[in-house]
Amino acid sequence: MRILIESLAASAGSGLTYLKNVLPKLSARGVAVTVLMRGDFAEGIGGFPNVDVIAVPDAAGGAPGRFLQTQRAVPELARRVGADLLISAGNVAVRRSPVPQILLCGNALYMSADFYRDVRRRGHNALWLDTKLKGEMVRRSVGWADCTVAPSQWFAGELQRWAGSPRRCDVRAVHHGFDPAVFFGDGGAGSKPLSAIVRKQLEEAPGALRLLMVSHYNYYRNVETLLRAVPLIRQRLEGRPLRLLLTCKLRDDANPGSYRSAEAAALVEQLGIRDEVVELGAVPYESLHHLYQASNIYVTAAYAETFAHPLLEGMACGLPVVASDLPVHREVCPHARIFGRFSPEGMADRVAEVASFLDLAQELSAAGLRRAQDFSWTRHVDELLAIATELVNKPRS
């Protein structure tokens, strides 16, 4: 089988992480793969037997230009490379694919009422309109694809209800995975130490309770709720130092996308928590496990998620998890300590519980390590190839 993966939208975070984990598994199975992606993000992708990477310049005009580039270029490329199957990995499908097509859909924002309310509250009307328009294209794409694959059971159900009837739209859940050898680097070339600057920041408060959130800044991670919880947690710790570690900087020019971080930056000063909030900036994937292992609790107040890779990475590193009350958080991490997603008080209570009771922290850590073993990129690829084989062998209407 030869698979063409269209990944022009992969630019940061989960998109590139997905390729880095899935491509070696496909290569090991002898599947011939051609990957189409933007040249400025192609470094470190590929280099495996049977995997060819075609890097192209980003289309002019942003997302609309990228959509037109995809619709024009991908069908011709599929014919040219002799593809048996197309995987569209960026939420948008090719409208008339010449071969069976799997759409990978992993963005909950298009159907998130919380996101639309948040964006309107911030007065970010351009982002509101952009998300609405993209959402309509994604809704149509689910109907264009032969099969849509979602990374969690909850999101697959939401997509099916949002996009149309089961007779028109085939939506299935295939959990994303976790590969310890890739994430931890086996202690070899794939593992890099934290930078000297990050290590220095971690060492500045010996004995501090370190809360970690891994993400660039965006609205749906709900960083403001985390920040509002910090002074409440500080009170509950009764003198123990506290640090909230963020793998982003609260500056607009330091994050991808058009998210405005000025409100969060101002909140840090208003709450008087400058010493407690540590803006580490982006940490390379090859070094992330060192950061998790240097932390005490993984925290997230996200109000929209489809899978939450950092939750899984934190569990695999033995961290107790304190998470907002989302169905996908309960699906991926059923033992997490849960709080209302807009409740700083609830988050503070859950963090204080874990920090105060060693037995509870150890129980959550052990449960997370066990749960992390349920997720496998090998299993993900097996299930994906089973769907691919089914589609290739089934007559198309």
C-alpha cells in the first residue's frame, strides 16, 4: 500500500508530534508513505525507509490560500505518486479525492460554545469569524472523506452529531498513542538535557511545589484560571514555595497563531504572582520528559480538548494530574482530580489535596503510570491501517 499524507497544516504542537510518532511505525510495516508538508516545518520529519517528504512553501493568503493549494495540488500528487489512500491530517479534506480518503480531525474549537463566548468577550472578532468559517469547512470535510478518524471516543461522538447522520458521515475513534522510546529518547541521541536557562529557573526555589502546564499560549487552555488559582494555592500551602511552570511566554510575539496574551500578562501583575509564575518558553520535545520529571503535579484548566497529549505525557512521567472537568480528560485520565473548568477555587482545593496527602499523590502517580500503558502508537497505526485496508478494498460510490 502507498499512502499519501497531506499535512500542510502541521506547524506546531500535536501536528508535528503526530508525524514524528506515526511515520516510523508505518515505515517499519513496509508501508510506502509520501508526506506533503510545509518546508519550514519539514526538518526532523522523515529519514525513514519507504518515507518520502515533499516540502513546499507555505501558500500565500494563510488558511484560505492553504485550502486552495491543497484542493489543487493533492489530487494531482496522489495520481503522480500512485497513492492507494490519502490521509488528510489537518482537519480539512480534499473535496474530490481520486483515492479513498481518511480525514484526521482533532480540533474541538469549531464546535466549542465556550471558545466562541471567550473570543467574543475578548473582542477578538476576527478570530471568531475565522473559526466559524473554518468550522463550516471542517463540517463539510467530514462528509467529503470516506472515513473521519477522531483521537478520542468522546470527540468522535461529538463530530458525528455535529457533522451529520451516520449514513452520510463515517466517524470512528482511534486513540492517539504514546511511545516511551520516542518520548524518553532511550537516554541516547533522542534525549536532550534541558537548557541551562531552564535549569536555572527550576533551581531558583528549592523545595517549591512545581505545577506544570505544557502548551503555547492560547485561549482554550484557559491559562487565566490557572493564574487566578495561584494566590489561592499559595494560601493553602501555608508557607511552602510555589511555582507554576508554563512552556510559553505571555507575549504575543512568542506564541504561534493570533492569540493575544496581554490579559494574562496583566493578570500576573494584578494578582502579585510574578515570583510564582515561571515563563519557560517553548521546550524542545526531546527535552520535555526532563521538565515533567522535575515537576510535582500536572495541571490543566482547558475548556476544549480532543485528546490532551500533555496529560498522557505527565502520567507516563509519574505525575499526579489535576484537570478541568472535560469528558475527554475523564476518558484519557479517569483517576485525575477534577475541578470546574472556570473555578480557580476548585483547582486550588484539588492541588492542595494532592500536595498535602502523600498517599494520595502516590496513588495518583501509580494509576497514571498504569493508564499510560493503555495508549500505544503501535496500536494506533494498526487500527489506522485496518481502516485503510477496508477503504482500499471497498468499492467507492
